[in-house]
Amino acid sequence: MTSAPDSLPKTSIKPSIVPTPRASWREAWAVYLQPRVLIVLLLGFSSGLPLALSGSTLLVWMRESGVDLRTIGLFALVGTPYTLKFLWAPLVDALHVPVFTRAFGRRRGWLVFAQMLLICAILLLALTDPVRSPLFVAIGALLVATMSATQDIVVDAFRVESLPESEQAAGMASYVAAYRIGMLVSTAGVLFLVSAFEDTGIGRSSAWTWGYVAMAAMVLIGTVTALAATEPGQSARAEAATRGEAAFSRVMHAAMGAFSEFLVRKHAWAALAFVVLYKLTDAFSGVMTAPFVIDLGFTRNDYATIVKGVGLAATLVGGFAGGYMARRYSLAASLWIGGLLQALSNLAFCWLAFVGVNQWALAVAITAENFTGAIGTVIFVAYLSALCQNPLHTATQYALLTALAAVGRTYLSAGSGYVAEATGWPMFFVISVVVAVPSLILLAWLQRRGHFDELGPVRV
């Protein structure tokens, strides 16, 4: 029988990136054209595409249909699969999908399987009606989120395992940029499509249905990418090491090994709490951004063009700025910069609430929010990746961390609609700044106790 999974060296893969000798600009940009990096880029698009379909885009559809703010706020709970995905991540790490695994491999088989189910879930959501059947909308959105979370589990593991250390930085930057582009397509792209369908005389409900059908077709980009990719070498070696084990044994090793590695670390619980709270300030205000813009009097096309179009450009620039900061400063210092900036940027929306309908003011607020949010996201992803160091548990460990990060977006921000309705928009965005304070307190506590020094020289 093959040796137990934990017999593999725990240092066989290290997602953190140690500084290398400075290369020329041509060499620095050439890495983005490497086949493995391009594969990760396209998978990033595939991961970013479905998130808004059960989130902000769905909220615009619901608000236009006349659904009240309290119900819209509660729809943040639809993101529950992103929070709980670590529960089935061990299955992705350990089990085979009949036919798919044999045909495509351990990671690629799961990826194609999840994408097929995702297409079906989006089509089901497209057939619902927010006014007549909000329960069916919730069920459809929950299925989309579940299949999207499963795809994320596989893509995250594939990214960490397939890229050599010299390409991890480029892969991470490409993934984040493409993820945002995928979100742009499923937000601004859908809104423009819905408007175009309405211009042809199609009713609003049917226009939204066809907009979601188009997004289901876009998932095929990720499927074609998965078929063109090759199975990561790390995954193949981990598969060989556990081939002789029973399925149940593989699942238990993946689950117990991943969790035990976290819990034996010093200050583990404080670090996990920090993961939950770091992006909460973004999530708390982000849930209400779409209803805020619509309530203020901006049109659907204003939202699509400025919030998503201008926002994408600000996000891409912010991502590179975050990478620069992480290379120039320590991980702890970078987290401080990102945490403060993403919190204070919410004050731009407070200002916009007083200005009213002004496209330039909206562009300024959206630019500030997306630029600073991207800085925080890139640095935060680097921190999460640095915590995952065993190829046998990559999917489970990364899923656990990203699921914990989704707690803020899903549960802690679920009451944001009630807060906005009770306080009004200006005070709501002031409160969203204060929400960042607990994460900054934890950051200071972990820094003083050497948590970030133990991770080594992490760089983006």
C-alpha cells in the first residue's frame, strides 16, 4: 500500500515568492506570455464570471423589479457556499469524478465537471422571476454560487500547483486582472445586453433572461481552457502518492491534514479571525453599492459604464500598485497600507451621497473604491497563498481561507440593508469605515507577535 499522504515533503511547493535578481523589462513582461500563465489568466476570467450573477447583477435586476432593500440585503446570504466551500474541498482534493477524472486528470476533471454544472445553474436562474418567485430566485442563485465556489476550489489549487516559483507573481497578477474582467462582463456586460434586448422590443423580464443565457455560454471559455491545459505536475505526484488508498481514507487525510496544519501554528485563531475581517469593510459597503447608485438616480447604463467600466480600469491599476507596494515593503506593512486605504475610500461614497447625480463625482468615488480595494485584494491574496504549503491539501487549505474571508461578505454584511435603511446613505458609508477597525487591531496584534516574520519573505 502506498505510504500515507503526509509522507510527502511539506515543502514540495511554496506559494510565496522570494525576490529574484532584477530582470530587464522585456524579460519581466515575457513571463506573462508563458503558456501556464495564460492558462491561469483564462481560468481567472472563468472564476470571476459567475460571482456577480448571484450578487451585484442579480441585485440590480431585483431592485429594478421593485424588490425592497431589506430583502436585497438578505440576499447576501446567497453567498453561503463561498463561506462553506471548505466543507467539500476535501472531496475535490481526494475523490475522482467518474469519466471526467479518467479522461482529463485529477484537477482538470473536476474543473470541467464543475463548469458543466455551473452552466446548468445559470440557465435555471435565468428562468426565474424576482417579483413572482423570490424563493426560486434564491434557490437558483444558491446553485450558481455553489457551482461557482466549486470551480474556485479547483482553479485556486490548479493555479498554486501548476506555476513554478518564477511564474507565481505573473500568474497571480494575471488571475486577479482576468477575474475582474470576468466580473465586468457579468455586470456591465449583462446590463448593456439587457438594455440592447429591451431596445429591440423584448420585455424587461425576457431581456434579463437572455442576458443570463449569454453568461451561461461565456462559461465555455473556461471549459475550453481546461481542455487545452495539462495536469499540474504537483497534482500528478500527489495523486500517485495516494493511489493505493481507499476513497474514504483519502478524504479524511485531505481534511484532517489541512486543518491540523493550520491549528498547530502559533496564533492560528487570531490569524483566521484576521482573514475573516480584513475585507469586511469592502463587503459591507459593496453589498449596497448597486442599490445606492440606482436610488441616487443614476441610470442602468451609468452603472454599467462608470461603476463597472471605470471601476475595472481603476482595479487593474490598483492591482499593479498593490504588487509594487508588496515588493517595496514587508507583508505586514503592505497589509496596513491596503487595509487603511480600502476603509477610507468608502468616504468617497459618503461625499457622493451629498453631491447627488453627477457622473464625474460617481467616477471619482468608484475610482477611489476600486483602486484601493484592488491594492488590498492583491496583498491579501499573497497572504492567503503564503499560508498554503502542501500539495496534498492545496484545495482544502485555500478553500478554508477564502471561505473564511467570505464570512464577512456573506454573513457579517447581511444586515447592511437594514443599516442603510435606518441611517441613510451618508451615515451608512461612515459606519462602513468604522467596520475596518477590528481587522486593523488584529493586524497590529499579529505583527507584534511575529506572525508575518514566520511566513518568510513573501512578495507579490
